[in-house]
Amino acid sequence: MKKIILRKGKEESLGRFHPWIFSGAIHHTECDVALEEGDIVEVLSFDGQFLAIGHWQIGSIAVRVLTFKHQPINQSFWAKRFSAALDVRKAIGVAGREDNDIYRLVHGEGDNLPGLVVDVYGSTAVMQAHSVGMHVCRNDLANALKEVMGDDLKAVYYKSETTLPFKAQLGQENGFLWGESNDDVARENGLQFHIDWLKGQKTGFFVDQRDNRSLVEQYARGRKVLNMFCYTGGFSVYAMRGGAELVHSVDSSAKAVELVDANMHLNFPNDHRHKAFAEDAFRYMVEMQEKYDLIILDPPAFAKHKDALRNALRGYTKLNAKAFEKIKPGGILFTFSCSQAVNKDNFRTAVFTAAAMARRKVRILHQLHQPADHPVNIYHPEGEYLKGLVLYVE
């Protein structure tokens, strides 16, 4: 196995089980042939002590650690990791239920599989690689999934065209690694949703908002609900079941609006409480005449990296200020950030600034985060990304 030798003293983070090794920590490599991105490498301290095994990649994160034990990385290894992940999903009550077959089976570092995401939709698993190493292992990974999930799995779809490094020039294409499925309907807490794993964002659905959608349902009764950046309309469908007086869904994408309408038809056919609009979010909020008393703001990530943080915080402030200005007294605002570069304090400050600009009295009712099937590895706090506030506005 190819070897990576660290500089003196750079093994300390691995002693704390952090799963990333940065390029600046590497002293030299020992290989008979040149290292290629995606190679499995053994990591040694400067004095030759074994530390870890991981995937080599080009960039500031040079190695993503797979294990801190000396063991082979093969289908059996992947199957054990998948089995442990499935046990967690059964323990938290999202897998093995008749009314719920949408859940995240693998959440990267949170499940000790850095660079890999697997979301389950009914009998289809959608696999997404975020590292070249996981891309190289994709067929072994698919076989391990089959082994662990058995008859519950009919297909494995690979969706990594946009998540792998462009410079790696892998020529990767989305498609089924095993089996096929034309059934795009899956269930979340008894509600049905079309999952667009072929062309949709992420793996086809935002699984990470499940618990927060349920909270919207609890607050929706008798309220006029506005769901901004609605995408598939998950929040809207839950608000309908919660007894909302009306629900309006807004997204700049006409395709997203079509999907919202299709999901509404699945669950509430011929129910005229819902309307969807393909419009720019900011423009809609500026021009809207309707007075809403429950507003959901779940925008796409405003900051993909720290260099964009300042502009992102301005964007969050501007968006929330408009919501505070428009929401009815006694209204409830659900507001989110999914930007990893924006921490909880950054986000809260942006929302605080927006409330002050609008001169409204605001109470924090809930502080929200990603659900239990998107676990954060205790040794990898960077895995925490979803932040949300539920606010009561006088």
C-alpha cells in the first residue's frame, strides 16, 4: 500500500480521531508508483508509527480517513460500515417503517464514510460521491449496499456528476449501478413525494428538513402560509396536512413549481387551498399583497466557502428583514441557512440585525438543526451545517 509520512507533531489531530489530513501536514510519500487521486494510502507518523488508512486526494484536504485500524478496505469493510449506519437509522425510527421510506443511510464523516452520501427512497438507494476515492470504489459500494439491505433494495442509482472535482476529469456519468426503478414515489411520515433523482438537486429531495417540516405542520392550523424557495414543496405539503387556511409556494424554477403541484396532487387532489408561483423570491416578497402569518425561508446556500461569508450574511439579513416587515403580527417565521461556512452565531446575528431593521418584537421559539439521520461525528464538528430559527413576531 502507498504510504504518506507526516511532518513531526502533525499526528496530533489523528490522535483526536479527526478524519481529515491537510496537505501541509505531509512530509513526504513512499510509493513504488506515483500517487493517483483516489488511491487508498497508509498514513504514518514521522517516526514510522501507523496512524490511519484513507483516500488520497488533490487539494487542501489531502487524505480523508477511512479507518484508524490496520485493516483491508474491501467490500466486507464497506458492508460493515453500511450495517452500522442502518442500525442507527433503525434505532432512531426512520428505517423499517411502513409510513416512512425516505431517509439518509450514510452521511459522510458522520457515519465514518467521508466523501459518501447515500439516501434511500423506497426501494432505491441514491449514492453520491464527494471524493474521487469513493468514486473509484463505487461498484464495491453498490455491492455492499445490496448485501446489507437485501430484498428491501431494488436499485442503486449513482448521482455524482456535479459533486466530484471537475479537474479530476473522471468523465463520470449519472446512472444505475445496479437494478432499475421507474417508481419515483416515496413516503415521509405518511405523506407521498415524487423524488427526482435523475435531474433534481442533491439526491432528489431535501431529506434533512424532515423534522422541521413536521414542526411546520404543528404550527400551520388556521394560518396563511408562504413557503419561499419551495423546491419540491415539502414544507407546503406538511402545512396542508396541518390544516393551513391557505398555502402559497414560491420558487424561481418553473420545473420546481411543477413538482410542487405534482406532490400536492399526490396528497391533496382537488384541494384549492394551495397555489404555486414561479417567481423570484425577493421580488415576490416586495410585491406581495397577501398578509401571511407563517413564512418559511429555506434559501439555497448563500456561501459555499468562507470567502463568500460577508455577502452571504448580507443576503440573509436582507431576506429576513423583508419577511419581518411583511409578516402579520402574531406570525411565525421559520428561517434557515444550509451554508457550512455560516456558523450558528453568524446566522443568528444576521437574523437579529434583520429584526432590528424591521423594528419588530421577536421571540425565539425553537433553534433547529439537521435531523438524527444526518449525524455529526463528535470528532468532526465541521459536519454540522443546517441552522434554523423559529420566531414569533409581534
